[in-house]
Amino acid sequence: DIKHFLSPKIPTPYTLDDALWWVEKGSKAGFTRAIEVDGQLVGCIGALPGEFEYAKSAEIGYWLAQKYWGRGLVVAALELLIEELKINTDIVRLHAVVFAGNSQSTKVLEKVGFEHEGLLKKAIYKEGEFYDGLLYAKVLTERSR
């Protein structure tokens, strides 16, 4: 069920080489944080800042092991990440593109103040299929620069 709505940039099958690349390089991009329960990695959350004219924006992404769904862990992790970004960066806007039909993810975003901004028709291509994307965003502050 996790894989169904997960970005195709996460390889399947997920090999040891993929895991090593993630630890050594991938997890260092942007602001990436582990979601832990009792010292065990159960998910991941991150914000990847944009470039050039999008330098004050960041894309949010997350996943959580199915066993831990429904406990509010991603909401809590996202609230912590948002606070960290407010304190330590000049990012003004956060956005996320969610697979249409992923109601659990849209509920998470709405609980922390993200608003639905639009429908991106056939914006996601995965495993030979097109999917619509739902664009959600949250403005953190009204900075002018």
C-alpha cells in the first residue's frame, strides 16, 4: 500500500546499493529527517528547497510504514519540520503533490494547514500509467524578499 502512492524515484525492488546511496547521498539533500518509534526507523520526511526563482519554496515528501498509519506520526513530524524550517531557513512556501486518491496524505497536509491549490492532470507517470496530482501548499510567512 505504501508503494502504490510512493514516488517512482524510490526504486523497486529496493536493493542494498539503493540503501547505501540513500544513506551516503540522497538523505543529505535538503532537510531530511527520520521518523522513529522506540528507536526504530518507521518513516522519513523531508523538504527539498527549490532553485533560482523557486529558492524560497520547498517540496515536502514523506512515507510511513503501514503498521504505524493512523497514529498522527506524520502530522507530528510535519509540524516539527515546519517549525525547523521557519527558524532555520528563509523558505516562505511549502508544497506537495499527492497522487489523486491518496486521501490519507491529503488529510495529513490539511491538518497542518496546507490548502488544496489545484489539479495537475496526468502529471505523474509511474510504471507505465498516468496519474493526476493534487497540489497542496502552505505559506509560512509573508516575507517580501
